[in-house]
Amino acid sequence: MMMTATALTDLVVKYDLKTLVFFGVVLAYLAYQLSLLLYNAWFHPLRKIPGPFFARTTRLWATYWNRQGRRAEQIQAAHQRYGPIVRVGPNQVSFADPDAIPEIYNNPSLIKDEKFYSARRMFREDHTFAFRDPEAHRQRRKLLSRGFSQASMFDFEPVLTTKIETLLRQWSTRTKDGSPIDVYPWCHWLGFDAVYHLMFDRDAGSLKAGEPSPVMAWLRAWRPMFIYKEIVPQLEQWGVYVPGPIGDNFRRVRDWKNYSVELIRNVRKTKVETPFLRGALAEKDGRLGRPLNDSELAEECMGGMFGGSGTTANTFLFLIYAVCRDPRVYTKLKQELAEAIPDPKTIPSYTMASKLPYLSAVINEALRRHPTIVATLPREAKETVVVQGMVFPKGTILGTQNYTVHRDSKAFPDPELYLPERWLDEDKEQQKLMKAAFNAFGNGSRKCIGINLAQFELWKVVAAFFRRFECTIDSSMMDEDMRPYDNFSAGPAGLRLLIHLKDTAAS
């Protein structure tokens, strides 16, 4: 029924005009959201692709599970329910088949999703991981990759050996009375001290002091910051002015950026030359036609600090938990190490450790079963594309996630089990399937630039730790503590790993 002029006048009298405008805006917004939901559910070009209703109709599904640290887990659940191709956003599709990896990530018609990768800037500058332009990425990677090459890692290995010695000595000293030790922070301190020293030729001192470098608090602030930027991209510029806890994260990351810029200025003055800085300080970025300025190089260093510390640390934590809970795996690994390394105090060389078959199987299975990079790396179709036999229109976001492809039952029978022996299977066809599905470090031109550092660190520290110590998990630890918390990179949800150690080198 039409509202009469008298009734409208009475309404304006009863409620002031500002209130009416407010309610009008709210109603208009709700009507828009409802129409968007209906369009996404029944008229969108992707409407025939199955998936959870709220995932198909609203981005709030992804936002909610991101905040819970369980988005990868929920996408996997959707694949188990709906099949290998699932709609996980109004405009986003996830693939479970490992064969989709090269179809998506080696496809020139698919580029990095702007919203996702812009949010991964450390602080207002593009860096190697965040570049969307393939040529810009290629040239920046070319400039920096020499610092992470295998040759550079062999030069750096004595420093890495010293840091692992410091770590294990600290653990031995602190567990002499039989009390448990929480190794969670220590593993992160090892990762941070290693990459910091690699880049700047100075010791961050976390392992020696038994407490975190102040820089690590700034690292932690970046994690929630990129989630906020995905939701509200304008926070990239204005987040530092937001009051309260959200703004505090942006201000801490700004402090980290300022600190990193000052570090670069100091190494320029003192002419420090590390494998990482040797080329980056003076050589030209092929895309820019000039060397990087202090802000650009600081951004790369921040990315290195973040990526080079947490991922390796979390892999080591998940591995300790998995091995120590399986007496068969534990005993077999200990036997191989005892035969190969007579002195339990020895920190083996990477060359020697990497040749131990069961050790390598244990590490690869940890990387498969507990991938630290679990999230989807989204690609946007810049034109109509065909993936897995399906046609997707321009603008569709496509991707795979390691949490799912590493559970492909054809490549990895009994995928939920931790079975290092699968990597020793002599069936060539099975090994081919496993290789295609194993994506722990990425593939092709987008492979992790720090893969050599990660491998040197993991093979050496895992071998040295299990050779030296008898280890048991503290009874207070629950599976929920070690559930992967998906925050772009995944770590134990409980932020702890309590273990009991006996130093066999001291007996």
C-alpha cells in the first residue's frame, strides 16, 4: 500500500532525517547484498560448479575460515564432499587433481590475483613473491637468486653448522634436570637467525640469548595485517592511522620497514658483502634498469626474514611430533643415523645428510603430510581458459592447495598416514605420480627462491637432533596443539611443542 503524504510527514516528525537516511542506507546495502547472493547462487557463470552454499555466494565464507586458520581444511572438506573441482568463492575455483598444477601455474593466460598478492606486500613495495607482472618477477628473481644458490649455501654452511650446535647445546643444558622443553620458539629462532645472518652477515643472537630478537615481534604483526588488507585494500596506505589493535599491526610493520631500511643503509656504508647482498646492492634490476633503492631492497629483506624463518621451523616441529609418535619410524631413523654418524655430537654436512635415504624419506613425508605452505596461490584468468577440460571466463580465480594435492590418494595411498617408506618405493610409475603431486616448494619459475637454504637447514638439523637426543613427546601435548593453523603459511595451532630429551652425547 502506498504511503500517504500525511503518514510520511508523521514518520519524519517521529524520527529525525539523519536516522531515516541511516536506515535507508542500511536497507539499500542489505538489498544489494541479497541481490548479489541470489546472482552468485543462480545466475553466475560458475553456478553449475558445486561447493558449499556460502562459499559460492559470499566472500564472507573465506574471510571467516581465514580468521579461524582453517580455510585450507574447509576447502579439503569441500573436495571430499563435492569432488575434484569445487567453487570456493563467488568467483574462485579449487582443483584437487595434481594434474591441474601445471595447467594453472604454467599457463601464461593465468596471472597472479591482484587482491591476494597486493596484500602480501610487506609494506607498500612489491617484492619477489608479490610481483604480478611475470617479467618483473623474473628479473627480480634473477637479481636475488644467486644469494640463495646452492653454491652460496655451501659457503654459508659453516655458519649454519654453528647455529645448529648452539641450538642443540642449549636444549641439552636446559633439559638436564629432566624437565620438558618447549621447542616451538627455539625452532623459529634457528630459522630467523640463519636467514638474518645469511642476508646481513651478523648474528641476530636469538639462539645464544635464549630469547627472540626484537625483530620477530614485527614479523608476527605482519600475519594478521595481510588478512586485513585482503578485506580492505585501502588499509595498505591508511592502516597505520587506524586506532587500536588493528592499527598497531600496521605500525609495527612500519617500524620493521624503517629498521630494515636502516640496515640496508648501514651495509652500504660498511660495504658488507653476503651471498644475498653481493649482487642486490649494486647490480641492476633488469625491469627497472637500475639497482634497487634502500626501500625496495628492505622489502626483499623483510620477505626473506619472514619466508626464511617460519616455514622451515614449522616443518621441523611437525616432523619431530610425527616421528616421535611412531616408534617404528623413530627406531629406523635412529638406526640409520647411528650407522652414518659415529659421534652423536657431530653436525653432519649437508652433502652427507642428503645421501641418507631414510632421513630424506622422513623429511619429504613431513613436507607432504604437513606442508607449511598450505594455502591456495590464486591465479586470475586474463582471458577465457580451459583447465581440466572445463572452460572458465575471463576474471575467474583458479588454484590448487598443497593441503589437498598432497592428499591425492592415487599418488599417496593412505594419504592421512605418515609413511616415509612411500618415498623409497621402487615402483617407477608410483614415483612419477608422487613427483607430480608433491608441491612443497612450488614448481617452475615460481619455485621458492629459498629452497636451498630450507633443504640445507632441514637435512642438517633433523640428522643432528635425532642422532644426539632420545626424544619423547610430553603427555600434555594434544593433537589439537599440532593442528595446522592456516595463516598463509601453516604452523602448530597450539604455538608449542613440549618434549623430553636425553642427551646421548653426555652419557
